[in-house]
Amino acid sequence: MKKSIWPLLLIFFVLGGLVILLVGKVILPPQPRPESVQAISENWAESAHADRESFTFNYWNEYEPPEIPAFCAKCHSAYGYLDYLGEDGSEAFVVDSSVPIGSVVTCQVCHNPSAHEKNETLFPSGVKIDIHGMSSNCAECHQGYSSGGDVTKAVATLPEDEVNENLEYISAHYKVDGALRFGADAMIGYQYPGKTYAGFFRHVPSFQNCTDCHDPHSLQVTPSDCATCHSVVTDYSNLHDIREAGRPDYDGDGNTTEGIHYEIATLHEALHDAIKAYSLEVAGQRLVYAFRYPYWVVDTNSNGVADPDEINYGNLYKNWTPRLVKAAYNFDLIVHSKGAFVHNPQYAIQLLYDTIEDLATVIDVDMSNMVRPD
């Protein structure tokens, strides 16, 4: 009588299961536990997206009637972004009308069929770029509202160094890092003819998307994630110290170990000095940047800084030349890119260098030790 094979099969399956279990533990990385709804809600509640007291969501409260214009609604209202997506049944990529005040960036803004299926982003330059995942939505609002093309149109055919009463300061607006990340692909900066500019800034594969670095609900970054490649990082205090080995001294100050953030900051300051010198020597009236509305004002006492009594709409700078409009635009763009050092340092430095170089064609600026990135 033949012996039953069932005991052998049972042993085979048990041993096979143990092998799979052991191999799985060795080969497969531990899977993170999903956040609870409570944790997600708490993180969101502490974020800038949820700040109901923020100027970002309340600027229009005193309007008559109190509503947010269509031009602003996409990024300053839940109603506006849902309209932009076409979630209300309207045409996508456009806000059809003004919307009510009183909303913030709620869960529904990002968690709806249109946002989940979205795979391209429209930038102020008119360029559409394929971006998949939630980053496509992030970049829609973190892109400012102007581009280098707006500057080109404003100054076209005008003499570079003649004051023109029809010219005005052009602002990139703020929160521009979603566009700056794509550099020349999105054309957010004013790019000087004949120059080549860096496009999308590729990070390591595991940190390519907005939500790879920023928690999608708290919006915060985790410095320890950076420390894997950048050993200088221990916490938020030294994120600005990140620098890739072998990078040249872009700002020409002799320091080749400082974080790339400080290279950008020094070049930015040098551009401000060049703008102030140009405005006095060529445009006939010295301007200064106020770092808050209304931004560019007359430096009435010529002390090089915007004093409190100078920062008002009655003291707006008006002696704009085409060359000055270009320079002011790029300067302001970097002001509103708090993360240029990580989002696209090459592009930021190229814009700063080229703007200083352009001003140096008509005023005395020492650029002898500055270096432009390839």
C-alpha cells in the first residue's frame, strides 16, 4: 500500500512559507505605516495652507463686493482652484469668474478626481510641462504670475538706457519655487539673449517630486532626509550649508566651502548694489528695494536702504529704463524664491550673474572673480 504524500506536501508548503517570510524580511524594505486621519488633519491644521488669518486668504475682505478676482482666485481660494481644475464642470486651466472670500487650501483642493488625474502644469510663460502626481498641483500655485516673457514684451524695441514713463516695475509675485525648479523649461526668469540656461534641476531619484521632500499636509521638510547625502545637515539650522564638493567660488568672495545658499545671497546683494548704482548714474534717481510692498522706492536720503518713511506708494520709483526693468525683475524673483539653493541653484546663479554682467556694460562693477555655472 502506497504511503500518502500529503504529509510531505504539508512540510513542503510550511518550509516554503518560512523561506518566503525570511527572504521578504531581508530583501523587502519595511513599509511605513499609513498616517492616521487624525495625524493628517493635525499636520494640515498647522500648515500655511490652513491659516485662515493669513494675508494670503484675506487681502480681498474689504473689497466691494468682498470677493477674490478670477486672476487671483486659483491660488488664494479653494473655490478658485476647483474652478481652475474644471471640477465644477467648467473649462479646465482657467478660472471663469470671481469667487467668494473665506476659504483656504482644504482637503478637497488636492483630493478630487481632476487633481489626482492631472499630469501637466501651465506656467506663466504659457509653457505646459508634463508633471505627474501631486507635484502637478503644487506647481500650479507655486509659480508666481509673471515670466521673463512679460519683461521682454514690456521693453521690446525701447532704447535700453532711456527712462520711459510708460514702463513700470514687473513683479514675479511670490512663491515661485515651483517654476524656478524647472528653470529654462518654464522660463520664469528674464533670460538674456545669447545665453544658455539650466532647465529642470534633477535631484536624486528618491527626491524628485515636491512631496518627496515636503510633507504633503504639514508642508515641512525633514532635514534628516537630506543628511543621507549631505552630512553637514543635522537640523533646520544648517540646511543652508549644503554644497556639492568641487563647486567653484561663484560669488568671488574666496570662500569655496560655504553653502550654495550663501553664494546666491552674495550675488543677490551684489546685484542690488549694481541696481542702485545704475539707477543713480543712468536713470538719474536712486532706487532701493524695500523687501515688502511696494518693493521698489526712491532712496530719498541716499543711504542705500529703504527707511520706514520711504516705503509708501507715494514714493514709488518711476525712472524705469528697459535695462533696469530686467534687472529689477530678476532681483525680485530671487527674493521670492526662499529655496533657490535646493530647487535650482544653477539657474538662480546664472540669472544673477547675467543681470550683473548686463548692468556692468554701462556702470563700473567688479566681476573679476565671479564665476558663471556651465
